[in-house]
Amino acid sequence: MFAPTVSGGFFLVPMLISLLRFAPKKAVGTSLASVIFIVFAGFISYSVQTPVNFGLGLLLIIGTLIGSPMLTSLQKIYWGYLKFHGKNLKKNRIIMRFFQIKM
């Protein structure tokens, strides 16, 4: 069953900042650290109720661990190229924003 939800950080971060006087960066870090435990608990309860294809999950994890650093370095190269060739920078920014919105 699908239930629309709001992420825990939506509530947790403002509460940590306002009630416990955390610095914003520390509140965000604490919220992100809690995600590990929340996702693990959700995964366990889901995998008990539903068959899970662990092989496909492992392939997705490996692809993410390999692909993320590669694409990050390609993005840095591309932005470095844009800074070097500044005459078309405004046009390229518009194109990049268009693709970010489309994704």
C-alpha cells in the first residue's frame, strides 16, 4: 500500500534547531545520520513481507558506487570547460538549467 509521506528531516531539522539549539549544519548532519537507521528498519520490515531480488539490489549498489564518482568528475571537467570558454557561458547555463528541470 502506498502512503504519501513527508521525510523525517522536514520535522527533525527544524525541531533540532529551534528546540535543542543545534547549529543548522549539525542538525542536518544528525538528520542524515538517522536516515541510515530508518532506512534499515524499513528495509527489514519490507523484506520480511515481500520477496526481494537481492542480486538486482547489489548490482544497483555497485553501479551507484562506481558511477557517482565518475559522473561527478565529468561534471567538474564540464564546468571547468565552461569557465574557460566564458563567451558562451550564459547560453550554456540556460541549457544546463533546462536539463536539470527536465530530469
